Amino acid sequence: MNIDILTILPDILDGPFSQSILKRAIEKKIVTLKIHNIRNYSTNKHRTVDDYAFGGEAGMVLAIEPIDRLISKLKAENQYDEIIYLTPDGERFNQQIANQLSVKENIMLLCGHYKGVDQRVRDHLITKEISIGDYVLTGGELAAAILVDAIVRLIPGVLSDETSALTDSFQDNLLAPPSYTRPADYKGWKVPDILLSGNHDEIDVWRMKQSVERTEKLRPDLFSKNIKKKQTE
Ligand code: ADE
């Protein structure tokens, strides 16, 4: 998969991709990640990328021209499956969207700033708008990093135990069951006996029951989604 991230603050993205699983996915060439500085596409001698909003609204707006120049250049080199703008008023990101994006070949992520981008970028250049939650960040970079993390770990070969992504919380609209490791008894806090029993069928049943109970208790919204889904099956 090729991922291109368009930003005016590329340094913010140094950290998340230089560690652990994402770093290895890039080293193994399962993912090619390119970070592009929008400022390099400004034609202005001060390399400005933003301007005052028309109509007297407070705050600066990222201008269309440098973004269009950069997107046009990338589109001439690659056929993009999605060109995504990260914005608090986009579609709420979830595991289902991560799954859908994880099978794409080329995706572009545009990070906004200030008052966002000129609306014409959204109207003419973007194919999808995504929010990571109902709160406003200073820019889209951290949101882009979250998307990349959630998507890349689903690509076969990225996680060492490939089945583990399938049993994640949310894959079935269910939260994951609890996990334990040694020691089996720590300060009298014991691991449930069933997990030490060696009976894998019973352990599977126990895990599923824990998932259902946890979802009902902690995420009643997800739980009712499951019930509705079952009723329509
Ligand atoms: N940019 C600023 N806030 C954001 C959010 N909540 N999600 C995605 N991009 C954003």
C-alpha cells in the first residue's frame, strides 16, 4: 500500500512512523509512506500557504493553490483509491472504515490547519472526509497518524500473529475479552481457572461470553447494533 500524507507540519509525523510495528511495515516495504510538505508547493516568495477568510470570519484558511498543485502532481504519478481530508466534521472513523481502507492500494491523506482548508479543496479534490472523534485538534496530523496505524496493522504480514487483528475489539462490534499472562496468581489476584484448564472449546465459549458481557456493560450502543444486526440476518 502507498500512503501519501500532505501537511504543513511534516515534523509532527516523524515520531509515530519511526517506531515498532509501523516502522517494520515500512522497512519490509509492505507500506510506502511519503510525507509531503504543502509549503513546498507555494508559489509565493514567502512560501505562505494560508490566507484570511473571505467575509471577515476570524482565523486563517489553507489556500487551494499549493494543495491543488501538490495533489495534481501526485495524481499524475499514481491512481488514488481515496483522497481523504481529516476534519472534525467528517465521517466518524471506526474499525469498519479501517478495514475498508486496509485493502486499498493508494491513499492520500490531507491534514488541515487553522480554520481548515478552502471549501473548494473539499468540493473538488477530496473523495472522503474523516474525523477521529468529536473534538477539535490543532491540525489533522495526529488524526492522520491514527488512521495510518489502524489501517496498516490490518495489512497481512504487518502483525507477526496474523490472526490477532481478527480478534481485536470492534471486529464484530464486540469488545475483546480480557487477556492474562504469568504469574497465574499475583498477590492473590488469580487468573480465571478456565484459562488454565487446557480445554480450548470451553475457553472459546468463555471468551465469547466475556466479550458479549463486556460489550453490553461498557458499550451498550455497540451491543444494540449487534442485536439489530442479528434480527435482520
Ligand atoms: N482535525 C482537527 N480535529 C480533527 C478531528 N477530530 N478528526 C480529524 N481531523 C481533525
